[in-house]
Amino acid sequence: MRICPCCTDTPAMLHQSVTEIIPLFRWNDLPQFHLYFFRFLDVFYQSHAVHQTDTVCVCDDRRFSKHIPHDQIRTFASDPRKFQQCIKIIRHFSTVLLFSGCAAPAQNETTSESSSAAPETTAVSERVITDSYGTKTELPDDPCVVSLYGSFAECWLLSGGKLAGITEDAVDEHGIEIDDDTALVGTVMEPNLESIAALSPDYVILSADLPAHAELDSALTDMQIPHGCFHMDNVMDYAKIMLNFCAVNDPDGEKYDENVTQVLKRIESIKQETAEKLSGQKAPTVLLLRAYSTGVKAKGEDTVAGAILKELGAHNIADDNESLLEDLSLESVIEADPDYILVMTMGSEENAKTYMAENIENNPAWSELSAVKNGRYIYLPKDLFHYKPLNRWDESYAYIAKLLLNEDA
């Protein structure tokens, strides 16, 4: 999305994705289940140039298309009774205009030729799920759903849905119970296609990040079994997934409000408080590691902890030296001497700690690092940082914030 400045002498406009824009909202300006309307924003989730500096437009191929004068922009009021009126506006203009403050266009201004020729968007069905690739699937009432990834299985349950099939990680890592109505369909890395097909599912939930699921994607397509692939690295990925799942299972918006809206409100409060307390100080430097029984790697913002660190104003030293992401160089770490060393573990935490002790900590230079000497070499809890924290994402933010503020986590 392109946001225009309010003054003509302000420099260039900014491109922002929806996930970057959502936190800018004032929550009280929107109705209780306000984020349902972000379904309409899926079509312009990617940035694209707008030629009129005071208009915004989209079309159904994810491109900005139809310019709308600023004086026709409407906003959501805090009174939920006005929601239906807002929906009529959305359907009429096929878009939601998010910001105000720019001057209204002159009456004689016209749109570009390409924009005027583009098709308009249409309202999305309430029971349509859009996966991370933009594939849309309409589900029936009380659908038979199979999840092949534990975090997504838990998301489906949080939205109020029921599951016909799950993988072992949903049981072992998320505590989801197997009963007469829920079948085990293999492991997350080796789902059993025959067991899945035997359930005659209306929808199968896959991970967009696992090679095994990419192969299954093709097989399910050949078998004409509806399915979707989803990606979740940060809290806004979680919010988008829950938005889709709640569209099917949560018509009143109660589950979404409890498990997403309230979580996002608490996160915004944590971010504001942390920014105020760190104001005027140098950004804390951090080395974020993922350790396992046979190795260790530096990690970036494509992890739960990495994304939170960036949002809270910390600086990951791997951003300055991308080679650390491929090969952890102790010499580079010693040179950067980060304020914090935070470790996520994968698999057995005990085995990961053993590897660190025998291969990293035994180097005399390690004990001379500022983070180690100051007690800021810390293993992060698995439930908040290795697994997706879902409706506990605010707890993950609070944990990191306390570390950066030198408070007891």
C-alpha cells in the first residue's frame, strides 16, 4: 500500500504491507470483530504503486486498480451497530480505505488508463478460506477437516472448529487428544495419504514450509481433495490464519476477539512500554541461536524470537553478517560482542545444551563475551519460542521485553 504525505513538501511516499499497517490502527475505532474486513485486503497484500497521491485502489489480481476520491472514504465507528452500513460501503467500492489526512483530489483529476480498465473486486464469501498462496476454498457447514501440522490444528480448534484427523506432533507437542471423532494420520514429516483420503475431508491444512507437504500438495491436487498451505512466522501470520479459520467456525467473532484481538492489544501495550523505556538508549545487540543435538546456527527474523526482537527495537548481529546464518563463526561473535545471546532449542533441549557445552562454551573466548559475563546468555522457553505461541504470542513479547529491560522474565 502507498501512503501519501499530508504536506506537499514531504519527501517520497512509503510502501507498507498490510501486516505492517495493522498495528497502526487505534483499536477502539473499529467494531468488535473488526479484523474480519481484512479478508478484503488479501487482494492487495503486496505493495504496488499508486499514481494519484491522494487515492487508493485495488483489483482482484492483487493490483491497485480503481481510484476513489478521499471525500468518499468512510471509517469504522466503535459502535458495532454501524457495521452493516460499513459493509455496504465496502461492497460498493470493493475496497476499504484505511487512512485519512490527505487533501481531497480536484474534481477534474482522472485515473490512469490502466486503472480504469481493471476489473473491480467482489465481496468474499463468509466461509471461504484463503491460504498463504492465495488459493481460495469455500467450505460447507460443519466441514470435515484434517490438519497435518500441530500449530495449525490448534489454530483450527481455537477458532471453534472440529478436526477429523491430525498428525502426531499435534498430540505430542500441543496436547490435542485423540478420540473416536479424531484419527491419527501419520507424522508431520510423513503424513499418511491413504489415512487422509479415507476420511473424505472437505479440507486438508498443510504447512507451506515443509518439503513433505509440498509433495502432498501435488498428490491432493491430483486426488481433487481440497486443501491449503499456510505459513506462520510472526503474530500477524497467526492473525491472518485465524481470520480465515474464524470465518468458517466463529460467525459471531467471539473466538477471534478472545484469541487474536485481545492478544494484539496486549502486544501493542508491551511494544509501547518497551519503546518508552528504551528511548534515548543504544539499541541492544543480540545474537539469536538455534541449537540442536548436532549443531547450532544463528537465526534471523524468520523465527518467533527474531521477529519479536526486531519489533521491540533490538539489533540482531546476524543482520550485519549474513554468513553467520550459514556458519556460526566464533570470531565474528567475539568481534561483535553482543549484549545478549539467546538460544532456542530444537529436539532434546538437554542434547542441545550438551552440544553447546562441548563445542562452543569450551572455548576460553566464549566466557569473555559480555553477554556471558553479565548473565545474558539465556535459553528461551520452548513453548513460547520453538513452538508457535498462538494465543500466547503476547507472553512471548513480554518475555523478550523483560530481558531487554533487564527485568526478571
